[in-house]
Amino acid sequence: MQTFKEYRQIRERSVAIINEIAAHLRTLGGETKATSLEMTANTLAKNDFRIIFCGEFKRGKSTLINALLGQKSLPMKVAPCTGVITEVKYGQEPNIIVHPLKGEAFPGRIEDLRDYIAIQGNDAPEVSRVELFFPLELCQKGITLIDSPGLNEDWRRTQTSLTELNKADAVVMVLSCEMALSRSEMDFIESRLLHQKIGSFFVWNRYDAVWNDDQEIAALRERSQSRLEQHDGLVYYLSAREALVAQIRKDEARLLKSGLPSFVDSLEQFLTTKRSNIKLLAPLKEAQKAAQYGIHVLSPRAYTLQKSSLIELQNEEIALQPRLQALQQSRKDLQELIDESIEDILNDTIEALDHFISMLAQEVCVASEAVSLPQASNRQERQDFLTRWYHQWLRNALGKVAVDAFAPSIRQGFSELQDVLNIERTKFHNQIREILQIEIHLDTSPLLDSVWDDSIPQFVATAMALLIYGSSADTVSIHMLGLGALRAWIAGTAIDELEQIKFAQAMVDALKSKRAALIQEMRNHLEEHCTSMRNEIDNEMNELILDTKKQLDIAIAWQEVHTEPQEQIADALHNLKRLHTDLSELFDDV
Ligand SMILES: Nc1nc2c(ncn2[C@@H]2O[C@H](COP(=O)(O)OP(=O)(O)OP(=O)(O)O)[C@@H](O)[C@H]2O)c(=O)[nH]1
Ligand SMILES: [Mg+2]
């Protein structure tokens, strides 16, 4: 695929084929599978590209999107500014739709956008997101641009941006040429972007501030090469502010110099050549599996059923009842097994967290011996220095816990769960096979391959450590600032042993006071990761159970109205085979 137009054409063809397969499955009694397939087709039909612009505050995310729009629509300023997710989409007339935290969405004027998304004081407006419609060619191709609140400025808003990241097709991480990569930026890149299966673009913004200084440029490129280029992402140097001015003044040469056009070109190219395939592949695979299910499971059974007499079918219906109930029970049992495994994994990680807290006082005390005071600094600077040092230490220590303790237990837990699931699924399939009395291979399901990704344990572990840090850093500061020792130290010149102990204890107290909340965050995170797997397995089982019953109902209905079903079955089978071939051809195009 080379263009958005081609993507849309292939997508339309895919949607049509998927819907057609669903219709034939329905004829054969595959009602439940047909319905879920239609849902997949509906989602695919609307599946455009989402590009999220993220990065720490003030890096120029909003300015960059404004440069694309060619006008100052999104609020930008020197202080932290964007507080609410803003989605820029295509519309013939510029306008906005506001989605408040509570209540119905309502339309608004683009001039009032600031009121709905800008941070006022410390608080963001009570808005969950805003859609901004604009006659932008890029969006007309089916691209949504997402402006996000700056990372690490406020924990809640950071969470919002991270959630959005999971739904994106590409992420543009905006950095500043004028600032070295911060520790938290590197953390974000390593913990979030490296594990994402989406495209990463790194934009060194504010290039205008250095572009006349060869030495600065050389240093910047060196920095970029050593820290970023080992990752898969593409790196760009540009000036969003220059691009915005050039767009407003319609100055082509200035726009070209800003670096914006080549960045946009490569973004478009990535979406059409790489990302579009990924978006199509999963639904096409699902459709292919469904067609096989129709060909190998539903249609042979439909043939067998229609040969039986009405009495035979009614007897089978009676016999089926308890067997289906047993299957529903195995489905429930399996869900319980998954829940138990999550609980086991969680208990292991809680143990690791508690161990960390128990060792914390001693370890931080030893480390803090190396703290040396900034010379000639005022009270505020000393205080900032100290809290920063302890935060940094906590972040690093948690990073180590993630690698050494969380990741191994999560890996172990997942691998045990995987074994249990494989056994239970085979058992379930055997039960179904017995009921259907057809020699078929039900295990064409790609279920586990798609869910069990080796990088998940590491990803979950790192994210957990970041969650713990994010939720406890403020409390650590508060506990430390409450200390008489800190006040004394700020006035004095050195940090002595007694103070080191007090600071360490303050850190331990802070973490202990947050323990319950931290565990809840860890649980939520783990569950979030397991939910899709749990649902996928449950849906598969549910579809098989319900369709087994539905086929019988249909066979009885056929008998009752004395229709000749062979032709319908033959027709559905023939079409499913044809569509299966069509799908294989589509795969080649993708
Ligand atoms: N010199 C220069 N300044 C820029 C550039 N891009 C943005 N700025 C300035 O940087 C400041 C912050 O820009 P924003 O676009 O609000 O930054 P942001 O990343 O959206 O910030 P938050 O929404 O707070 O996270 C503004 O004063 C911009 O004018 C650039 O390319 N060059
Ligand atoms: Mg902004």
C-alpha cells in the first residue's frame, strides 16, 4: 500500500468480505460468531489513524499541531498549558465538540477552545476531551491528530496522556533542542515507547534556537544519536514556531526551512506503508478463522442435522441441555483460574514491594552519604536539590526492582497460566467435539499466540515501577518537607548521619502510608493487561457453546416448515470457500 486512498479501498473490500462471511455463518447457525464478526467489520470501517503528540510540558506540542493547522487554534504558552486531550479531525467548517467529565457532549466555538482545554491555576477544566474539526487536508485522509497534556507535570493528566497512547497508531514525542533529554523523558521512551508496537517519531523542536550555532547542532546530533537512534524511531529537527509563522504568512521557503514538510511526509509514509497493514491484519485473520469455522465445523454439522428427523432433533435438544450447562461451567472455571493467576502474580509483586520497603531505609541511607551540597545556593535551591535527589534515587531503585523482582515473577506467573490455559482449552474443545460428533480441528484458534507476547512481563513490570513512583513521589516530598531535620539542614551546610536516617525513615513512612493505594494501582494495571486475554478466551468459548445450540434450533425450524435446507447449506459452504480464497488474495495485497 502506498497511499491513503489505497488503504481505504482495501479496507472497504475487507469490510465487505467480512460482512459477507458473517451472513453465511448466520445461515449455518453461527449466529454468535456472525455477530462478533460484524462488530469487527464495523470497527474496521471506522478505523482511521490516530497520531498522538506527547512529551513533557512546554516542549511545543500544541505549537506543532497549530503549525499543521496553519493558525493559532490550540492554546500555547510558557507555563504548563494543555490540560485536556484534544482530537483534531476533519470538518468542512472549523468548530468544536466538548465532552465534559459529566453530562452530554455539546458543540462550541473554536474561539472558546482555551476555556475548555487550558490549565487554569493548577486545575484542568472538567472536560474529558475536546474534538476540534478543521478543514485540514491531512485529517481529510483519515488522520486524527491528538494533542496531549504535558507528561510529568501532573500525575492525573500524565495518566490521561498514557491511556491515549495505547490507542494510537503513531506517537510523536516532542523534545526540546534547548534542553538535554531529561531522566524522565528517557524513562518514558524506554518504558512506554520501546514496548509499543506503534511508530515512534522523535521531534527535536525549537531548532530555531540553535540552527545558527554549528557547535550546538553538532552537540545536539551527538546527543540524539547516542540516546535515541538505537531505538527504532525516526528523528527530526524542526521549529514549530517558525513553521506556524510561515504557514500564517504563506511563506514556502520559510516553511521548508522549518523542517515541518519533511516530517509530515515521513509520518504519512509510515502510516500508509507500515501501519495500515497492521490495522487490517487482525480483522482479516479473524475473518479467515471464522470462514474456516464455517467450512469445517458449522457446515458439516448443518448437513448432519438436517438429515435427522424432527423427533431425533427434539431428543438431541433435550440431551444437549445438561452438556451445554457443563460447558458453561468449564467456561466459568477457566475464568476463575485466570483470576487466581492474576492474584498469585499480584501477591508475588506485593511481596517484592514489601521487601523493597523493608530494605529501603538502609539502602537510601548508604546512598545518601554521597550527597554533596550545591555550593552557594539559597534555601529554596537546597530544598529542591534535596527532594530531587531523593526522587531520583527512588525512581532508579524502583527501576531496579522492576527488572530484578517484578519482571521475573510476572514472567513466571504468565508462563504457568499459559500452561493451564492450554490444557483447559483442549479439554473444552474435546467436549465440544464430542457433542458435535464431527472430526474437526477446532484448535485453529490463534488465541494464545496473539496474546502471549514475550515482552509483556517486562513491560508490565516497568510500568508498575513507574506507577509506584508516580503515586508516591509527592507523598515522599510531603513527608520530607515535614521534617524538622530538613529545615535544619537547609539552614546549615552539611547533611549528617542523623539527618540521613530521618530522611530515609520519612521515605519509608511515605511509601507505607501509600501501600494500599499502590497495591490497588498495581492490581488495576495487571488486570488491564489480562482483561483482553480473558475476554478473548471467554468469547471464543461462548461463541462455540451458543452456536452449538443455535444450529440445532435452526435445524428444528427447517423441519417444522418443511423447507429443503441442503441447497442453502451448499450455497453458504460454496460462498465461504470463495470468500476464504478472496481473503488470501487480500492478504497478499496487505
Ligand atoms: N523558539 C521556539 N519556541 C517555541 C517553539 N515551539 C514552541 N515554542 C514556544 O514554547 C512554549 C510552549 O509551547 P506549547 O506549544 O504551549 O507547548 P506544549 O508542549 O503544548 O506545552 P503543554 O501543553 O503545557 O504541555 C510557547 O511559548 C511556544 O511559543 C519553537 O519551535 N521555537
Ligand atoms: Mg500544549
